Amino acid sequence: MTFKDQVTIITGASSGIGAELARQLAAGGARLALAARRAELLEEVAADCRQLGGQAVAVPTDITLPEQCAALVQRTVDSYGAIDMLINNAGISMHALFTDIEDLTIFERIMRVNYLGAVACTHYALPHLLKARGRIVVVSSLTGKAGVPTRTGYAASKHALHGFFDSLRVELAGSGVSVTIACPSFVDTGIRRYQAGAGDSRRNIRSKRMPVERCARIILRAAQRRRREVVMTALGKVGRLVRPFLPGLIDWVARKKVGLS
């Protein structure tokens, strides 16, 4: 698996899956534009990438602001002259029952980060990706395929990602640009520290967490092969097949995983 000299934008690159994707790509000689809000952490990841043999520029970006998404794309083109791959990874989570939520602006915040930010980055990067016959990679979640309790707003944003990028894939047929949607389950990323202002982060999740290094490898392998979608766990793959026939069973499993059963 190699992306040597491939110009890649990664959003949400200051930690978790995004930072690990950056490191693995850098080790293969990629040229990276790393985006996130936290400038200091972002520069640390960029420094790691340079030490691993890649090129990296840190571009502090708030993807909820379209003008900053446009600036990210322009900075990448100014630095490297092209864009070969866009990885829409930035996201925030939530952990709260809907009945416990009082501030509905939480839902708007989640949608702006998890969905609209990816749409904006894709909009500005797409002309360059078309020239390169490049790749769009979307880091979604199993909650983008089935509802999960305590994740109502998060699941809604991930369902929106699937709807948008599945539609875009059809529009781009024959263009040479591929769209890959990655659907991890629970990954040891630290995302629970970055929530939309609601929920009890102490809630017991009864699931083994995938190491972030393995998650990143799976995503990059799928991107290299230009796969449409990758579901990363056996339970997720089985659930996708069983849900149309036994939806109540899948609901029970979801409740159990988040400690409601």
C-alpha cells in the first residue's frame, strides 16, 4: 500500500483517526495538508509526518466556515500544485438520551461539523480531484447505517453523509474520481473528549475498541482499492445483512452496546 507523492488533505488531523492516517500516509511518502482547529496539536502531527519521511503543512481550519474550507484547498494547491485525495474525517460526537437534551443547538453544531463541513471541503476540492482522477474518502460510522441510542444527532449527521456521498458517487461515475465511505465501530480515538456539549461521557459502552492504527490501515487499504464502502467489524457486517429481516434484534444489540439493556 503506497500513496507516495500523493497530495492528500485530511480534516480532523490533530488527533485520533485523522492523525494516524496522516502518520501512515507520511511513512509512505505522501504530501499532506493537515486541517483541524487546534493549531498546536496540528503542528505536532505535521512534525511527526515530516520525521516519517512525508511532506506536511498544517492549516488551522474550522470546517464549519465555508470560507476556511476554500482557504484550506487553496493553501494545498499553492503548496503542492494538485490534490489527489481528500479525506473527510473531522467529527464530533454526542452521548445523551434525547429526553435529557435541553439545548437543541447541539444538533445544529453536530450537523455543521460532521456533515456540512465535509460537503464544503468536497465542493472546493472537487475541481482539483477531477483533474487528478483522485479519491474522496469519508470517515463515517456504523451509526450512519443504523440508529444507535444516545447518538441521535450523531447518527443523523452520519446518515446525511451516506446520503450525500452515495449520491455524489453516482454523479461522478466515469469521471475517474472514487468515493469510499469507511464505517468504523468503536475505535480508541479519544473522540469522546470532543462532544457537542451534551451527555454523560462516563456511560459504559460494552464493546471492545479497535486500535486506531488498525482502523487507519483498513481505511487506507479501501481507499487504495477505490472501494465503495468498508464496514470494519464482523458484527457490523452481520448486522447489515440481518437488519432488514430482524430489526428488533439489531435494536436490542444497539441498546446493549451502550449500556441500556
